Amino acid sequence: MGMARTLPLVLEGVTFARDGQTLLGPIDLTLGEAGRTVLVGPNGAGKSLLLRLCHGLLAPSRGRIVCGELGTPLQAAVRRRQALVFQQPVMLRRSVLANVRYALQRQGVRRRDSRQQAQVALERVGLGALAGRSARVLSGGEQQRLALARAWVLRPEVLFLDEPTSALDPATTQAVEHAIRQFDEHGTRIVMVTHNLGQARRLADECLFLAGGRLVERGPAARVLTRPASPEAARFLAAEQGIEPVVGPPSSTAKGVAS
């Protein structure tokens, strides 16, 4: 039997609550099999929560999340087809190369095979020359690229990214964005949170706008980020740019399928 597939990833009436307070939802969302989806919205909107729910790190308080054409419940067997890169990735107390090899060995790859695969992944993100260095002495940007290499080597079907460049300088941000585009070009589905609207414009095919724990608007990034249909998104974008809010024509719905 083949490995369980993650896509399409379907959220049906998903709600997440803590201490009796609803922080997210209800959300209905389908993520299809291709493209780059970027989540934007104010702090506390629920963007990172949504990513963690999609990756199975959190369980919905209500609703369900299913995967693939057969609607398989989100669980460990399916999650192995996903990778999540955090804003501040955790580095193991070992070399750069060993950090990547560890990810492979956890997937059952033999030690003698893991070295070559790990080195190739490091070359992909421009860290090949640092393979023997301790991962914990890398710069913030180098650590983020190492986290991407650890994800790359697993050939994920879906890559979730939670503000991966928020603390990086422009040159390092450009290098990380290049790596993200490479994932996309090799067929990995990208779902990313960012507070950087310029980055959203550069990377997104589709944009999801969240506010107050709700999915307020979704659509092609070129439209949502220039002429949003919802007042919430218009106010947010205007505040980010220091201009008066402009609301475009109403969108059909905030639900549906993301390509």
C-alpha cells in the first residue's frame, strides 16, 4: 500500500478553544494540491494556530480535519508527508550535517545513505560548506536555512512556514524566499504565515486573510492585497501602508477550495 497522502487537506467546521475561549473558527477550508498560499492578518488573528491545526500539532475542539481523496483523518502516518518550519527553529546539539541526517534517520533511512542525501539538501540552501560546523553557532538566517534543509530532505508534500523571515535582514530573507520557491518548483505545496506584505506579494498565489479567529477573505493574492473585498482586510492593509482603506467589490465567499 502506498504512503497516505495529505492533499487535499480539508477543514470542516474546525474550532479551537482554550480555557473556554474560542480562539479560532469555525473554519471551513480546503487546500488543494498545488500553489503557494499565504496567510496574513493582524496579531492574534489565529494564523499560527491554523498552521498548527493543519499540521496536527493541535487537535480541533470541534470539527474535523481530513486528508487525501479518501478523507483520511489527520494523524502521524499522514503528517509524515508534511513539514513545519517555525519562526525560531530548534537546533540539535550536533553539527549542521548531523541535524539533517537525524531527520532522515527518524524516517528509517540507513546511516550510510543519509550522509549523501543530507549533503545534497544543504547544498540546495547554500550551507554545504558549513556541514561540519555546530548548528547552534549559526546565524539566525543560517539556522532558518538549515531548518529548510531538514524539511527539504524529507521531500514533504506540504510545507508549512510560520513567519520564517521575521527577524532576518533583507539579503537573508531573499535567500530563504529563493529556497521556498525551489520547494514550490519541485512540487511541494506551500502554506505560509507572514506579517510582511511585500513578501506576501512576492510569494503568494493565493492569500487568506484572518481576523479575530475567523477566515474573513480569500482569493488571488494580486486582488486581496491590492483591493480587498472585506472591510477588515481593507483596514488592515491601509494601516500597514498608512493610507485610507479602499474596499473592492464583494467576494463570493471566504470558503471554498484553495488551488
